[in-house]
Amino acid sequence: MAAPLPESEVRNALASLSGWTLAGNAIQRVFEFGNFAEAMTFVNKVAEAAEAANHHPDFTINYNKVKMSLTSHDSGGVTKRDLRMAQTINTVAGR
């Protein structure tokens, strides 16, 4: 189990992770799509990447908006694993 990163380190890393913000002991981002089907296609692509990385975001889906939240539950906060997964999600979103 990795220790959570200091808040200052998380904030510095978020400067290079477009759209992600610190929310308590997690990082989150909201993605907006043209319709529900596009949102679900995105969620499914992220699910594949999350399975491959064995690190899973929390999703909230509201029609065409998808909120993703990442935290390392076993560490009680944001770790490098979360930052790597956020970058992967941004890459998926850019496709």
C-alpha cells in the first residue's frame, strides 16, 4: 500500500492533468458528450483501460455527462496510481 501524496504534490501534478481537480481525498473530472450513447462509449473504453491497470475510477453518469473520481481507497487518498490513471483517462477522452 502506497502512502497518499501530500496535497501540494497532488496540486502540482494536476497542473499538467487537464480538467482534473482535487476534491477532498480524491481527484475528479467531468466529461461532457453530445449524447448518452457517446458518454457510454467513453465509459466502456475507460472501463477497459481501468481493468488493464487494475485501478478503477468511480463513475457518475447523468445522460451526457460523466463524472470520474479517483482515489486509492487502501491508502486513504490520492497516490501516483491515481495520477497515472487520470492521464490514461485523458488519453482515452482525446481519441
